Amino acid sequence: MMSGTPNLDIQPFKKDLATVPEN
């Protein structure tokens, strides 16, 4: 993960992984 990334950027990112567990 990129360092210095705001939590707002990580929240949607985690949601994307949960929405696409097949990845």
C-alpha cells in the first residue's frame, strides 16, 4: 500500500476488495 494515504482513500479500497473476493 502507498504510504501517506488518507483513511478516506483506504475505506473505499477495502470495500472494493470485500465486494470482489474472487480477485
